[in-house]
Amino acid sequence: MMLRAFIALTPPATLQHTVAEVREVFQRLHLPWRWVTPEQIHLTLKFLGNVPVEQVTTIAQAMACAAQGQPMFTLRAQSLGCFPHASRPRVLWVGLADPGQALAHLYERLSAVLPPLGFPPEERPLHPHLTLARVQNVRPSNELWPILQAFHNRHFGDFSVTHLDLLQSQLQQGGARYALLHSVGLQS
């Protein structure tokens, strides 16, 4: 049996709901957004794709190896942005600042332990963010830029990263739903 899986950091529910409040501001634009439900908001570190269920234990062991000795750290949720850019948005996100570079260090360690399991390193650099919405039909909008500018310096909150999650993505008609497969704690 195959599972669609990824490794992620999950912010606490309070922060998930705080960043999801942005949705209200965008409702008036009538853009074709497909919003992520608050409880599904996360930071993807590595999308693994379809993996055999038997490989879950091996992936969990690799995650534990990457997290070994990694102290807990804090990320700051701030500002809004779009991929690839505001004139033709595909993804609306809240950025994550990594002041102590602990996330970058954890990401490097994770990137080192996964290739031997058949998961090549990412070609793009890590751009830490929480995805809020995906645009279904891209069309230019002049109304988006002023809203992004208004949220440019917005501080949504900080959150302590205490664990690394292996999640299963279950595709459904209303969007993906995530189920926790394994969690690895960081050093307190």
C-alpha cells in the first residue's frame, strides 16, 4: 500500500486560526481562492510523494536522526506574500522568519538523511511559509498588491517548534486532509 506523505512543522492551533483570519480581508476581492482550513496550515519541509507504508518506519528513523540534538526553537509568522508574484498569484502565504537559523540547520540535516532513502534534495532553497490559499484560475488583479502591502509588516505571532511531523496527505474532493503518521520531538 502507498501513502502520499510529507515532513512538516505544525504551528499551534491559536496561530493557525490567527493567520487564517486573513481570509476575511480577501473575501471582497472575489478571486478564485481555494483556502486551507486553519487546522491544516503547516510548513512543509519535504514532500515525499507516494511512499510504501513499509517505509514509514525508516523515514521516521531518518527524521529522528536529523532531529537528534536539535534544540527547540522559535519561528515568527510575519508578512503576506504570493508565489510566484502578486501580479499573477498561485499561492498566498504568511512568511516565517528564522532569527536564530535553527530551521535552516534542521532543514540541512533533514536534507542530508533523506537522499539515501530515495528522496533527492530540493533544487530550490527553503522559503519558510504557511500556505493560506491556492489560486484556482490565475487572473491579474490590481487589488491584491495594496492588501499585501498593508500586511507587509504584520506580526501574526511566534511559535515554538517542538517537534517534526510525518504527515499523510489524503486527497479528497474538498481538498487534502492530513493525518499524523509519526512525530519526532526536538530537544527541550
